[in-house]
Amino acid sequence: MEEQNIIFTVEPGGALRGELRVPGDKSISHRSIMLGSLAEGTTEVTGFLEGEDALATLQAFRDMGVNIEGPDNGRVTIHGVGMRGLKTPAGPLNMGNSGTSMRLLCGLLSGQLFNTSLTGDGSLSGRPMRRVTEPLAEMGAVIGTTETGTAPLNVCGDQPLRGIQFDMPVASAQVKSCLLLAGLYAKGRTCVTEPAPTRDHTERMLTGFGYAVERIGAMACVEGGGKLIATPVEVPADISSAAFFMVGASISEGSDIVLQHVGVNPTRIGVINILRQMGADITLSNEREVGGEPVADIRVRSAPLKGIVIPEDQVPLAIDEFPVLFVAAACAEGETVLTGAKELRVKESDRIQVMADGLHILGVDAQPTEDGMVIQGGGANCQLGSGRVESHDDHRIAMAFSMAALRASGPVVINNCANVNTSFPGFVESAQKAGLKIQN
Ligand code: S3P
């Protein structure tokens, strides 16, 4: 897709106030389409993320013959076709910028009777896919990649799959979910062990659709050959989108914001844990459970932050939030050290290098390392510099630097922000409403 160059211009200063409901959780939205499509019966989804990534998944299932109504104000109705009801798509399935769509679908499609081809944009076509194709091959799948193990992926159908026991070398929910979805079609049991806890939305949603998932310590197992029964899915607001406002409110004096109905699954709350350790003022209220996922309203008031050594066990629990956490670190008193986060180099962009480059432009001492970053924060009274930074088409980089303007000495201009629509349609309007002086 030819993207227009959307430039964000954010005037310095301001504070974030009021109440805000950010869009639906991206991970849960993807999974609702996948499981709803394979289920028996009709699945009603509410709170669905109408962002490009989740819409790529939705379109892929339409291309495979599933009748899906919506999205209309976050409401999607999926007429499930059952485990064997998908049809051969007319052409390649285009996953756009979405790693989750490509990796999860690669597993699910390995179990179908027809061939498929998965393509993506420039960023997705450079991301590593052997982490899924190699264990899938162990299960009996036949998947073609480029010589360097990247997309396009050609998934051969009609290959008998067998369950495996796989110890993941990287803590990746995408790899785990891919293998569990393939495991639904495999003979016997598929078990995946993770080196550290990662988001468990697949396990929770499978259970919600009546499919047994056995969890023993760090291992999740499914037995192939079962079926899914349609169930309503209420998608909470995405904590990864709320995170921008959590950091923005923390670093800008006079802020007091409530983020409503946010998913606070324990495998996603690294950003809360890390910010609290830095001294942030965050309170959760109205805690409840919807459709097997915990949600809460999150109130954040400005507070002086201090630099910390980020505990490595929090890294997978905050993996998408590091771009904006680096901005928090730049405004904190003293040094913040991140290690054990090599994965950041293979996200939508190399988030270690790209954030370090942008922070340098804003005058921040940020030293990238192989697996993290060391940032010297300026403390409560510091101002960041102003300037023009490059998002490298990465939605979370664009939104992270938008929040940096709250503490900048002049405007922050961010280049190539079109991909903000992959995860947070309406970001500019929501941010303006909250008090950020942002224009596009
Ligand atoms: C996701 C898992 C994470 C995350 C991505 C969404 C998911 O990737 O970065 O944005 O929905 O399973 P990894 O599991 O590869 O770290």
C-alpha cells in the first residue's frame, strides 16, 4: 500500500487531563477474528480495534470465505465456519504491517487442506519468520520463505501435522500462539514452554471458546482434533495504547488522566510495574473481569520519576511499551538501564536504534546496547530539546515521540506517522482532547 507521508507536529508543553477510552486491544482483536471464524456458531465481538493490523486479519478470513459483518463502532459479527470450513483464497493474503497476523496465521494455515501465500509491507517482509516456520516444520508443515527466512511465506496445505513439545528460545507470544493454533490441527498433543511469561490471550480465548488448554507452569498444551464453540468477545482497551498517555501524564506537571476499561492481564502490565518503580502515581479502580480478561480504569497523575535498572522479568510484559518508556527515562532523575530486550531490534523497526537516534536529536544521552539502552535522565526540571525525528514507519515510535513534546523546549516534528493507524486510529484526536498540542 502506498502510504501518504503523515507528519505530526507537536507544540511543546501542556498537560494531559480528563477521561479517555483508547481503542481496543490489538492482540485480542486479532484472536477474536481467528477463533470466531473457526468456531461453530456466531461470535459477536464488541470493542474491536478498527486499526489496520486487526483489519488485515479480518480481511484474510473474508478472503477465505468467512462471512464477517462490520466493523461498526467496534462491533463485529463473525459467522463461524467450523475448524474445516475455510476456503482457498483467490490470491495471496496481505498482512500489511502486522507481525501478529502473519505469525499466527502461518500456524493456523499449516493445518488447512489448501495452499496459501502470506505477504506484507516492507517492514513485515524484513522480519524473522524462521522462529515460526522451523518449529512448524518439526510438526510436519511445509512452508516456503525467502533465503533469509522472511516473507512471502508459502504455506502448503494438506500436510498431516503431529504434536510436538517445543521449548521456545525467545519469549514470544506470537510463536507460542502460532504453534498452539497449528496444534489444533495436529495429531496428539502440542506443548509449548516459554522461557519467561508472555501474553496469554490465546490460551484464555481458546478456553472461552470451549477448547481445553492445559497449563502446567511455563508450558501450555492443546490436544488436536477438538472444536471451538462461538462465544461473545468483549475486547478491552489496549494497555499498549494507554501506555502513551500513562507516560505523558507522568512526565507533564499538572496532569491527571483516567484511562477507562483498560485490559490489565498480568502478562501485559509491565508498563505499570516499571513506571511505578520509577515513582509514577498510578491507581487502578473498578477492577473487573470481562470475557476471561481482567480490566480496570487507570488513573495517572504527574509525578517526579527516577531512573531505575529495569528488571529483566518485566521485559516480555512490557515489550511494546519500551519506545514510550524510553521517553519516561529521558525525563527521570538519573540513569535508566534496560537489558535483555534484544527483541526490540526486530519489531516494526529496530526500536533500540530508532529511539536512540530520535532521543539524540532531542538532546538526550541515550546509549544503545546490543540488547537494550542506557539513558541519562534530566530529572524533574529538565526540558528535552526540539527537532525533527524519524518514526521509520513505526506506529509506536511516532506516538512515543509525540509524548516527548510535553517536556520539550520547542516543537517536536515526527516524520512518517501513517502507520499510527495500524494500532491507534484516532490517536491525534484523542491526544488533542487530552491536552497534547498535536497537529497532522
Ligand atoms: C503480540 C506479541 C508480541 C507483541 C506484538 C503482539 C501478540 O510479539 O510485540 O505486538 O499479539 O501475540 P512477540 O510475542 O513476538 O514478542
